[in-house]
Amino acid sequence: MSKTVFSGASEESDSIEIAEKRSAQFVMDSSAVSTLRLWLFSGLLLPLLGVAPLLYMQSRRLIGQQAFWYFPVSIALGVWLLCGTGSYRPASLNRGRVAVVLLWIGLATAAFGIYWYSPWVIHVASVVVLLAWSLAAFGGTAWTRVFAIGSLFMVTVPFPSGRDVQVSNWLQSISSWCCNGLLDVLGIPNIVEGDNMQIAESKFRVSVACAGLDSVFAFLAIGIAVIAIRRCSFLSGLITLLTIPFFAVFENILRLLVIAIGLVYFKADFSIGWLHAEVAVAVFLATVLSFWLAHKTIVAIFEPITRVTNRETEKSGLIDLYQKVTRWPVNVEGQLATGIGLSIWRPSWVSLSGPAAACLFFGAITFYSAMRITDNDALIVDIGEGKAALLPSDEAFPEQFGGLKKVDFRNITQPGMSTQGKYSRLWRFDDQGNKVFVSLDFPFPGWQPIWSLYQSNGWKILEIKPTEAPANSGPAWTAEEFKMQNQYGLYGYVWFAFFDENGIPINRKNDSEQLVRKNIFERLKNREMPVSQQTYQVQVFFESGKELSEVEAERNRKLFFAIFDQVRQQSQSALMKAK
């Protein structure tokens, strides 16, 4: 009985090798060479040059987000894989047409991004343009591999409207819930309140303990890189990517368990400092190893199985169905679904002259606007350790202040760069059994909302409203007040306000002004000036077992303004000395 045995490894990899061997035998004529040169110039270099200023602004924003610090590595790896495909040659006719249409879509997206002066939209447009160029320039490479490599660029794009932060918070809440159950099984007492976890006498934030470069998006980049390098099949790659959230949660749980065991059994705090960094590296490496083993298992299961090809012995249609599913998009004969067309695509100036002219226009207008418009959203401010040390500290309040008794003081410094304030001074007071927290947080790039931080800690916001400052506080200004409640029925009240480096209170922009987005022409006409690059926030958090009456709430409002003036005046004096 004659039979043919196929390898259990990826048949798509074999097909790609066959295609690349054929591609190597292909001798490009002068027309093909000019096609590639034209496509490189008009399909990649000009578009990226046109959006370079706003793309640079987007990179500045990503540098300010610790979860996306991996993006240069992901981009460099994508470029390296593209350069190593070994099949730089014009694509088939239909694939070339798809690439041109995709290029036009990318340029239209870029035009929209420039009009609204949105670095995020420009980032998306750049990825689309790069994917379009790769699809036509590497005609001997399967479209699935081009897409896999292009995904290394896609994964550097943050989700719109801060959805990436919500995804991270959601995964961290799942991690804390799972860890809570595991600690209960281990007999370790713990309390979880939203983003806060208390073990023994220590209380820490889950988002801080689980923060770092090894975010779920970094794991996604690692997964895509593994798929692209190993050239696994489409089905195996898809299943591998679906396991990424599981391993992100798995890593967070491991971190929290190590912190809990360290606090209870070794009296060591692994939630901050160098110990935390060392634990994070060790847990990350262990998680990557687990992910690799899981990927190998998935490939072993979902790659094409060994089968007998003798027609007389082929009885099971399920085997054929399994073969087709696991080998897609490779066809039965082992050829790539994209194929190597006999009609080689040759772009013309007719199809690219319009986009090329648009790119030159984009480049001119974005360069001009970048010189005249300040990118306030990308500002990351830092006043330095020396200047920060001059700001009010423990001695800012006496032991008794307005009926409050000072209980504790903490000086907090966030690691790395932060757009949410790097330094914090935290005073804890007692008000007849109720907890009162006062904090000075700095520096900020202008006015910032803070109620989302309390929402991530398990509080439900009930009401948000402005409150007028007393008449003796100088020019009219307003602070913000919001009421909330947690799962235990406790009520929380927060008052907060900002002042600039000259000690002047800053008002919140009204909702209509916040919702209206200015296009590039309006920004150029108004010549936007930068906001104050150093703002300082004072907030008072009052916790009570019952809802406050209006008389009690008014008393706390007056107390907040007294605290705000106390901290603002001392900060103003310190900042004047630092100039």
C-alpha cells in the first residue's frame, strides 16, 4: 500500500518556502525594478514623510504611557521581519489593485487626521499605509504573513477614548478577584475594595502593583511576534492570540500572590521599590515561558495531522474537513492562496500622482502647523526632585487644624514619567471618628478630572457639581465637588481644585468648550498658546458611614477652602524661592 505522510508541522510554512524558492528564481526585468522603486517612493516614503510631524507627536504621547513603552521594539521587530522576507518583488495584478485601494484609504484617513489635528488618527493611517505598501511590495509572500507582520505595527495603536486603560483596569479587577479567592483558600486574610487590596497591615493599589512594561498590549505584541517568526498557520495563530488575556491575568495573579506571601511570611513589601521590579521581571519571564509552552501545545493540536492519501483508504470526511480548516488559507495542492500571478502588477503615475501630490501637501501643512501649534495633550511635566522637595510637607498642618486631628503623613513619588502627577503629599486626619484625607498632587499639564480614579477604586459616583469659592479668596473661581458610595454602603465626599505655579486657582472648562474640537484651521487662526505646564492639585476626601446633611456638607466645603488656601499659599512661597 503506497502512502504519503505529511509533516505535523505547519504545511503553510512549507508552502511559503516553496513560494519563496520560486520567487528566488524570478528574475525581475527593468520594468519590475521601476515598479518597486515607484511604489517605495510614492507608496511609503512620501506618505510617511507627509505625516511625520503628527506621528512624532503621537510617539511623545506613547512615551508618556508606561503600558506602551514597548512600541519602539515592536516597530523595529516588524521592520526587521519585513526586510527578512526575501521576496521583495511586485505582486500579482489583483493584489496590487487591493494595495492601491488600501493606500488611498490610508491617505484619506491621514487627511481626516490632519484636518482634526489628531496624532492618533495619523498613527492609524500610517499603519494602513505601511500594510498597503507591504502587500504589494512583497508579492512572493503570503498575505497572511504580511498581515501578521503588519500586526506588530497595529498593536502599537492605543484604543480610542482611553479604552485601553479600561481594558487594563478590567483585567486587573479580574486578577484581584481571583487572587482574593486564592488567598482565602490559603488562609491569608485580605480585603479587596475596587483597585485597593489590603493584606495584613499593608494596603496597596492593584493597578500600581500590576503596572509596568509587561501590559496586556506588550503580551499581544509578543504573541504576534511569535506567530510571525514561527510562521504558524492562521488557525493556530488566532487561538494563540485568544490566550493573551488569560496570560495577562495569570501574570497579575502571580504578582499579587508573591506580594501577599512576602507580606505575611517574610515581612517584606514587594509592592514597591526595587523588590517590586525584581519580582515583576521574574514573574514576566515565568509567564512568557508558560505562554511559549501553551503556544507549542496549540501548534501540536491545530496544525494539519498526519494522514494516508490513498483514495481507497480515505473513509473519514472529518479528517478532510480538519485538514482544510487547519491548512486554510493554503489550498489542497499546497500552493499559497495568494498565488504568484503571471500578470505582474505595474503601478502607473496615473494611480499614484494624486496620492503623491496629497502627501506633499500633507507634509507642508503638518510641518507648518507643528511649528505654530502647541501640542498641549502631549505635555509631560516634571519639576525635578529638588524643586519638589520645597513644596509643603508634614509641617504644613499643625496637629489640630479646624477641628481635625492629624494622624499620619506620607510622601509619595510615582516611578517614571506620569501625566497624572508624579509627586504626592498625603495627610490623614480624624474628624470625630470619620476619616479625612488631604493631598497635594503635582505637577499636572493643566486642569484634570479625578473622579475616574475613585471609580477604579470601587466607588460609584452619585453627583458631580461645582462649588463657588468664598468671596475673600480673590477673583471668582470654582472648585469641584462630587459625592459617591461604595459596596459597603459608606459615603465619600471629595472636593478638589487646581492652582498654577503662580498660585492662581484654575477654573474647569465648561462642558461645551470641552466637547467642541477645533480643526487645524481654527487652531492656526487662534494660534493656540500652551497651557500652564505646572499645575498643582489639592483635594480633600471625607469618608462617612451616613449621608451628610446640607449643614455638614457646607461645613466641609468651608474646611476644604481653608485647606486649599493653606496649601496654595505655602506652595506659592516655595515656588517663588525656587525661581
